[in-house]
Amino acid sequence: MKKDSPHKTRLHAVDSATIEEEKSARDLAMPLGDCDNCQFRQTLLQEGKCKRGDLCVSVESGRQIFRFFRKNPELAINYINDAFWETRAIIAAFIPLVELNKLIDDADATVRRAVARRIPVMFLSRLMGDSDREVRILVAERLPAARLMKMRFDEDYLVRAMVAQKAPQGTLIHMMNDPDELVRKEVAKRLPQGSHVLMINDPSPVVRRIVVKEVTERQAIRLLRDSDLIVQLDAIERVPVDALKLIEDDSDPDVQSAIARRRADEPG
């Protein structure tokens, strides 16, 4: 029988030692509850509904706490005033909907985010002015379109961008002059047909690249000398051919090539 070399045997010993060290490190890092002094030692523990290091509500471990309430959702309401913020955030997914109002003014933003994801829509207006941007974004995501315009003046551009993505088309005209490019870009994407000309002089080329594709052929003439080459080239593709004479003196080779192609493609 072939024997392992001393080097291989030593390597196996090193590997085993390393595995044991890593396991010990994981065990030390994992919070462990005190089952001997736990209120559930004679009930849930005996029933297999909680487990030290795995399903436990008495340690500051989000993973263990979540598993505990997934197994025992009926107990979540008892922890609505728990001192640990993560416990309160987790129970927001398990307590009855009628009880969520009790967490709507929680001091921790993570808890309020959890509330915003689940609270009935009729109560979302209470979170419209929340100090946390993520909470307000969640509110904007869930609010019916008809109620969104109250948030169009939000101080955060991401909240306003969410409003622009969902608000009724007819109301978007009120957001065309938003100070942020991203918001105006979302507005330009959804403006009703015929309204894009109102944004033809937008200061952002990103916005004008959307506008030039939506305005009429005659309106696109105003963009033939746009400072952005992409906008200019798109305008060349859209305007009536006779309008190209307005930029015959343009020295840009890409512009001249686009003019030549457009004229060559014109019938007759």
C-alpha cells in the first residue's frame, strides 16, 4: 500500500488546523443568546421554535432575529418598543398592518423605511416629509400617481425624479424647469406629444437629445446649430431637406457628412 509522504501528511494537518481556526473565529463572531436565563427556555426552545446561534431574538444579530420572527411571527407585536433598532425594523414585516402606525415616527430611519414599504397607501402621506431621503423615495414609489405632485418640490432630486417617472402626463409641464438634469430628463421622456417644444432650449444636451426626437420636423430646425453634436446630427435627420441649407457653412466634417447622406437619400 502506498503511504502518504511526510509532506502531504503535514499539509493535511495544516489544513485541518486552519479549518478549526476559521470555525472558532466564526463561533466567536456569532452572538450567542443565554438560553438558561431566557423567557423562552421552557417553551419555544423545547418546541424547536428558537435555537441558540440560529433563531434568537435576545442577541443583536439581524440574521438570527429575522429567522426567529419568521418562525414565530405572532410574537412580533411584543417587540414594537424593543431597544434594538434592527429588531424594530425586522418586526415591521411581521406585525399586523393596523399596528404599523406605531412605528411610523420611529427614531431610526431604517425602521421607517421598513414601514414605508408595507404600510397601507392611505397612511403614506404621513411620510412624505420624512427626514430620510430613502423613506421619501419609497413613498413616491408607492403613492398613486394622482397624489404624487405634492412631492414635486422635494429637496432631493432622486425623489423628484421618481415623481417625474410616475406623475400624470398632464402635470409634467410643472416640472420642466426643475433645477436637476436627471429630473428634467425623466420629464422629457414622458411629456405628452406636442409639449416637447417647450423644452427645446433646455440647458442640458442630455435632455435636448430626447427633445429633438419628439418635436416636429419644423420645430427641429431650431436645433440644427445645437452646441451638442449628437443633437445636431439627430436634427439633420429630422428636418425637411430644404432646411439643410441653413447649416451648409458648418465646418464640422460629421455635420457635412450627415447633410450629404440626407440629401443623397432624398427621392428625386
